[in-house]
Amino acid sequence: MEQLSAALPLAAWEEILDAPPERLVGASGEFGTEFRTGWRVRAAREREPRWAAALARSGEPADLALVPGPWSDALSENVIRAFSTMLRSDDWHPLPAGDTALIDAAARNLPVGRRSPWPHRVGVLMAQSPGPRAQYFAPLTEILRLRTAIAEELPQ
């Protein structure tokens, strides 16, 4: 089902099923998870904002990573909450691909600059989370620091 849902263009799903992305993504059923996984792949490939937003509302970290940046404050807050959940785990296993995709997307899409709270929020979260998963976030804090420094140097 994942391959099928990723193979067909997103507009075709809307046309065939006569439903908007929000309704399709929110549908549950025997293969709901598999369909959403395929649609996530297709939405990333097509860079389709309506589908990305619909998937992001599902709350899966990999779905949040699809939303193009810069991210809104509401989405940034959701990402910080997802990071907090990831960092609370004492699991030594590697992070799932969706979690690492969200970290990578945050490095690109969290707003930075003089008035942006997000680099600081990530830094505070890291300081409070010495668990085994903190290693995955070290590059994120450094990238946000560098992006902030660059943004502050550029003329407004």
C-alpha cells in the first residue's frame, strides 16, 4: 500500500476519492498508516503544501518535517514539543528515520534572528536533556547558532 500511495500523484487521489487532503489523511482504516506513509513520500517529492499541512496535523514527526519553512510559531512549538518527547527517552537505539528527518528539517526551517526564541529554546531543551538521544541534536544547536549569526549580520 505504501508503494501504491507513493506512486500515484496526490491530485489523482483527490480526484479519484473526491476528497481534500485533510479528509484523506484523517481517514482511518486497515491500511491508513501505510497510505499516510506513501503520501508522505509523495508529498515530499511533489512539495505539495496542502498535503504537507494535512499530514503535519497528524502529529507524526516525519509529517511535520514536510512543511516548508520558515515555520510558523505554532508549528515551531509543536516541533519543540516533539523534540522534548524524543529527548526524554532513555532508549539507546538509533532514532527512527522520521525523527531524524524532523531534526534535519528544523535545522533549515526553524526561524532564526534577533527576535526568534527558537534557537534559544532548542539550546535550553538540550541543556536539560543529558540522555542518550541528545547526541542527535548537537548538530541542530550548532546550525541554529550559525544561522542566527548569519541572519544578524545580513542587512534587514
